[in-house]
Amino acid sequence: MGLLRKEPPREITSIKKNTLIMILESSKSSFPNEFGALLREEEGEISEVILLPGTISGNTSALFQLHMQPIDFSIVGSVHSHPSGDYTPSEADLDFFHRSGRIHIIVRWPYTVHDWAVYDVNGNRTSLEVR
């Protein structure tokens, strides 16, 4: 009987353009409250946004009900908006990053294609190609 080998996580290098647009439009629709969701990847590309039932959005936070997260190994991180216009992660964001995946997107008001930033699990700024 052979042992199952777990492959190392795939590097995430890009996001689908229509997924980014959906994130920005959802953030606009939630304004002045925060928008929040999880990110699904497919072959190294962020391809979908997963909305968790019971997520509570306010003007300073989006509270995820992580117990509602499906068992899905393609979920690799999170996205949320900052209605304040600043996409620097807060201390609460950094704590959440450590508990919820390895790549995180913060979008800021006014939610144009220039108003988003990507962070790794430690809160270091990184990038994704839009495809």
C-alpha cells in the first residue's frame, strides 16, 4: 500500500479580470459597509469568489462565519473592502490572514481597477497579474 503524497501548494500568480470586476462591483454595492468573501483558485489563478452565509458587514468590518466555510481545498484566501479608502491591512486583518489562507485582497473606495492590493499570509504586499 503506497503512501499518499501531498503536493506543495501551487503558486498563485493571477486573477481573472471578470473576478476582479465582480469584487469591485460587489464592494461598490456594499458601500458604505465592507464587502467580504473567500477566494478560490484554479491552476494558480484566482477564478471565483465564495460568499459565506451569515457574513456580517458593517462600516468598519466584515465578520466571516468561518464555520460555514465548505471543505474545499481550492479556497486559498480572502477578499474584503475598506470603505475608508485605505487598503493597508489593520491588525485585525493581519490576524485574520493567518487563519484564512495564503493570499488576501483588500479593495478600497472608490473601487476602480486601480484600487486594490494583494497581501500574503504575513501581510506583505505582493501582486497578481490580471488576465
